[in-house]
Amino acid sequence: MVNNVAIVTDTTACIPREKVEQYNIELVPIDLIFGDKVYRDGVDITPARFYSLLQQVDKLPTTSGSLPAPYLEAFRRASLRADSIVCITESSRFSGMFNSALLAMEMAKEELPDINIELIECTTAAAGQGLVTLAAARAAAAAKSLAEVVDTVRELMPRVYLFASLDTLKYLVKGGRVPQAAALVNSLLNIKPVFSVNGGEAHTLALPRSTDSAMRRILKLMKNKIGKGQSIHVAVMHANVIEWARLLKEQVSSRFNCAEIFITEFTPVMGVHTGPGVIGVAFYVAA
């Protein structure tokens, strides 16, 4: 039986494998390139293995999300079970995934002329994008129309918050994204910057000096966004620091009314720039 809508996204969305399988989401793996070796994120390499390798190399790996072929292949697979597709990608400000999907969509107009494809540039990222994608997949599973699934995504995106902390600025310096002086300050003061992502942009919110303090700040930021008794959907994300993630999940669960909460691994595609040690949450208040 053909469903109304199939959902496509990529591995930047930080969706646990079991949820990808549960909702039949087409997940495009992003290539991670270490020297002359190419790994497909989530296929040939796990996040834990990626972060282990990252700590061993002098030159940062690169990522390849600029080819339309993997998205076109995902559209082909999705077209076998649905007459419409919603594809959700990371903001073009962060990567080339949106443009790759756009090219694939244009190619699909000739190859799959009877399939309607809606491409949405997500205003949040990482596990925030994952929560948006899961909401779209649930709407599709409930036999919602293409327009209704698109409305679900567009209504939810502005309501998703993402707060996270970096363990080090070393990888941002290596990638040329912050000056060496910032890394020196980070090293001397052991700062764990807390940042948010919304509207397709990242913003620094606080400069705590320990992971404990960063997690307390994240919980405070959450409290400021959640009304008393409101139910929330939460993804706790981490870059190879599962014990911190378990602790943060426990603290979130004890403080808030969680309709859904799960731990997921921070995507290596973004972890190339942030390094291991990232800990944070993405969440939204249930309607």
C-alpha cells in the first residue's frame, strides 16, 4: 500500500537508528573524509569511532554533502511507497545539504514526474532538526496530506529550541572559524561556551567554566522557555560523552513533564567543527 507522504532527511538530524526504522525515514548518509579514506556517516562509521579518530589526527577531516546523487537515490526509494515526499535539510548557512537536495529535486522532476517533492530548509539543527523530522514522520504515519505534513514542519520549526555546550574551541580554531586567541583564553580559563541555534544561526549565550555549570545553565535556559506543567519533547545530544548525556537526561526528566525524551549522538558532520565533548538538548513544548 502506498502512503501519502514519505520523509527524507540526512544524518545531520541526529535521529537514533531505531526511530529512523520505526517511522521509515529515508536517511541520507553524509560522507566524512579522513585523508584518502571516505566513511558514510552512520553506515561505515559510528559517531563514537568518528570522535575517536578525530582526536588522533592533526588535519581536520572534511565532509561532503554537496552531491545530489544520494538525495536522488533517497527520493527514488521513497517514491516506491509514497506519492509525495517531504525532504528536510540543515540550513544552507551551515552546509551544502540544502543545495544538494535542491539539485536532486530538480533532477527528480524528470525521473519521477508523478512524485510531489517539498524541500524544507530547517531553521534549527542537529537534534532540533531531528525533532522536526520526527514530527513530520508522525504526521505522515497518521495519513496526513502533503500540505498537512508541510504545515506541521513549518509550524513547529520556530518552536524548537537548541541549547548546547562545547568542551573545547580547539576544533573551531583548527577549522579557521575562531581565532587562535580565543582558544588560548579557552585553554587558560577552561570555558565551556553555551550556544543556541535558531533561525539558521548559532549564538553564544554564556561562558561557564565547567561542564557541570554549563549543564545547570542549559537547564535554566530550558526553564525560561517552558511554562509550569507544560509537556515537552526532548532530545539529549552528546558527542562521545554518554555519561554526561545520561546525567542531563535524568536532570531534565526530574524537572520537566516530558512527553518524549531520548538520548542521541551529536552528528559527526557538525562534530568536525566542534569536536568531542558537546552536550546539550533540543526541545519543544507540546501543542
